[in-house]
Amino acid sequence: MARKFKAREASPFLTAQAGLMSKVETPFLNTSKFNHTFEVALNKISADPSQPRKVFDPQELDQLAESFRIHGQLQPILLRPEPEKDGQWIIVAGERRWRAALQLGWPVLLAMEHTGDHESASLVENLLRVDLSAVDEARGLKKLMDHNNWSQSEMARQLGLSQPRINRSLRILELPSEFLKRASELQISANVLVLIARESNSIRQKLLMKKAENGDLTVSFAKEYRKINKNNDEKENKKHLYSKFDKILSSCIRSIKTLSLKYEELPDKCILLSRSDRELLESARATIDILLYKSKPK
């Protein structure tokens, strides 16, 4: 039976944001001009089709719905007007709350209108989720970076993360899209996904992806697997290099035999060599001395 991946702890992004978000310079974090809440009919609210979060855990939605039933809605959702449909709204932040309310059959939700950079606000709100999968987190970071036209270093500065941490997360997105979909559903850890992404051999990468989907791939196994194959690749490369060297050496020896002359057969006049030709011959002589030193007579 496939191993069930344990729930993720708070993401490094979430941890880094504690006490930091108010200092970030980006305009999407500014307070909305509209500080009052208002009620909106659920049938006038739509999810944002461009938001990176694609997977919602049914069990967690059940728990949120139960909390709503007992305590009510404690925090309004953020909405922006639907530009092409008068009276309709699109969610900026709070899709889980909207889904929980739909599950309970509520007619309305408390909301606030958001007038800032709604796309960045939605991306940041999703990145702050504790249960966000490594794949969705990577997609969110990529969209936020592209949307604001940030470099990785600027992204790291704005979000309070290290640049290697950003680079590592984005590396995950190099994996095939079908596998990423499964990885997101299975909550496969970022460490495992990065190690798979670093595997350059396509056949071995597919094997690692299959093991990850089956729940059989651990970080320690992936590291050891890559280490073993790296050593094997190095041995194979050396073997190929030696074979190539043997062919070159055989060709050189045939050429030397053709050019070999006795001292008295050499021309009387001095042979004119360019500096580069002389350096090349001296290098060849040094190489021949090394070969003679290291070789054994047959």
C-alpha cells in the first residue's frame, strides 16, 4: 500500500513572514480603501480561475465548515468586481471559506472589496497557507515573480527568503506537468521533488517519479541512488575516455613512424618553426615522456 505523506508543517515562506509582511514594499499589501464589510450572495461569487491553488483537501474543508457552523464566519473574504459581469465578484483571498459556506448551504458571506494589486494579493494569501503543497507553492512563487517582473534575488528580498530557497522551489517546475499534478495531490515533499528534478538521466528520473507516486521514495534513498549512479557514470566516462585516448595514441604512433628519420637524414639547413608550432612539439614531447614513464613494455 502506498505510503501516505504526512501533513506539511508551516512552509518556510510562512515562517519567514512572521512580523515581516508589514515591512514589505510592494503595493499589494497596502490596506484597502474600503474598511467596511458587506454581505454578498454566494451565487454572485466566483473563484479566480488564474489562482495557483488547485487542490483543496475535502477533510480540511469539512473541518472549516464545522467551525463555521459552530462559530460563524470570523473573517471576511476579499473580493474584486467581475469586470465583465455587473454585480458579480471574483475571490481575491478566502476561497476555502467560500467553499465551506457553499458546503453548509449558506446564502451569503461577509466580504471586503480589495482595490490593490489583486493578483499579487491572491498569490501571497495562498503562499501563506500552512497546508500548501510544494508544487502549488512553487507555482505561486513563479507567478508572483513573473507578475511583478522580479528577478530571483529581488523575489527573495521582497519575501524575506534566501535566493537558494527560491531557486530550489522553482527547480521543481522543471518536472513533467502530469507528474506535478500527482505530486501536488499526494503532498510529496519539496526535498524529494528537488532531488528528482536534479536527476539528469531521463530513465532514472522516471524511475524516481514512479517510486515517489507509489510513496516509496525517501530523501535518503534518492540521495544514495544519485550518488551511486554518479559514481557509475564517472567510471563509464573514464572508460570511454581511455578508449578514445587509445585510438588517438595509435594514430599518433603511426604518424611518428612515418615521420621518423635518422640523424644523418635530417636536412642540413635549420628547420624554421613558428613559436606556436615549437610550443606544440614541446608539449607533445612532454606528453611522450609521461607516457614512457607510465607505460610498461608488452
